[in-house]
Amino acid sequence: MGFNIAIDGPAGAGKSTVAKKAAEELGFIYVDTGAMYRTIAISLLRKGVDASDSEALERALPDIDVRISYQEGVQHMLLNGEDVSNLIRTPEVSEAASRFSAIPAVRKKLLDLQRNLAATEDVLMDGRDIGTAILPDAGLKIYLTASVEVRAMRRYKELQEKGQACTFAQIRQEIEERDYRDMHREIAPLRQAEDAVLLDTSDMDPDTVVQKIVAYAKERI
Ligand code: DC
């Protein structure tokens, strides 16, 4: 059994940026669970399944094969063998992933994949319910957050750099809606685990956050 680190928090808190670097410094495997939900979402979007149509969803899920592959240490998402890693970071997929992830059958589908990875390897896994539901015995739990303004600005800049048309107000609203949905769903809602360390990154640069996570981990390993 490996040492597990769980990092949870809302959209735009900087989870993937710092988690990737912290994992690298510690020699851990980085597992981005949001990417798994995004992969299912893109498949359901392509199939035209509506999140409110539970029958269509139950019919579609068995044919969706989600796998992870690591290429030079970088996580790639395979959807029925197709590498969709470059297609899953759009606002449309973010929104759909948030909607579909509230459905129990979708969460169940990813549970084993996530737990199996953590069972054999030293992993640093990020998401919404890692410390509370997926890996409740993780050796270190971090709840990473930042103000809505800061998170929206980070996402806005990221999308602008990619040349995707959007306004700050639009991104802020999308983040607020996603926060609300992710925190208020019935199954595995986003919340801070009681034994998680809270890190508010509003006024911290990514390197400072990485060093804090690495230091917490080294105290516990
Ligand atoms: O971390 P992210 O923004 O890539 O996640 C996309 C959506 O997937 C997020 O809005 C909610 C869902 N998600 C989840 O429900 N549980 C996780 N462990 C990770 C992501």
C-alpha cells in the first residue's frame, strides 16, 4: 500500500498546477480525477445524453471506457482508446463534468479506477471528494481554496492564453455556479474533510503552495 495524498478544493484553486509539481518533487504519481469526469462528460456530450435523462445515461455508461495512461510522467485520458486529453479543458466540458458528476452511477464508475491506483502506488490525487470519500485514510489531506475573484481571474487568464473567447464576468459566473453544484449535490459533495489542512492560495504564488504541501508530506511519510 502506497502513501496517499488527497487534495480537494473548488474550481480554479490551483489544484492541478501545484499538485503536479508537488507530486514530481515527492516522486509520487499525480492523479487528476477531474480529468476522468471530464472524459465521461465529453463522451456523454457526443452521444447527446442529457444529465436529467437517467435512463439514457444508464444505457450509455457501460459503453464508455475510461483509462489513464502516463506518457513521460504526464497523465493522458483515453476514452475508448482515443486520447482526449486536449479536448477536455473547455468551459462546455467543465460545465458538463460538474453536472454529470452529481449522478451516482457516474461516480460509481470511477470509484474502482481511483481506489486501485491509490492501493498500489504512492499517489497524490486531486478532486472534490478524495479526502472525504475516495481515500478517507489518506496520510495527508489538503483542502486548497482561494477567493472566487482570484479563481475566476486565474481561469480567465488561462483561457485567454489559449485564445478562447470569454469575458471575466462570464467565467466568474460559471465558477460560482460550478461551486454551488459541486458543494450542494447529494452524493460526495465538495467539503473540507475534518482532518484536512486548509490552504487559502489567494495571496500565495504556486511555488509557495508546492513547498508547503511537500513540507506537510515529508512530516508524515
Ligand atoms: O477539477 P476539475 O475542474 O477538472 O473537475 C471537473 C468537474 O468534475 C468538477 O466541477 C466536479 C467534478 N469532479 C468531481 O465531482 N469529483 C472529483 N473528484 C473531481 C471532479
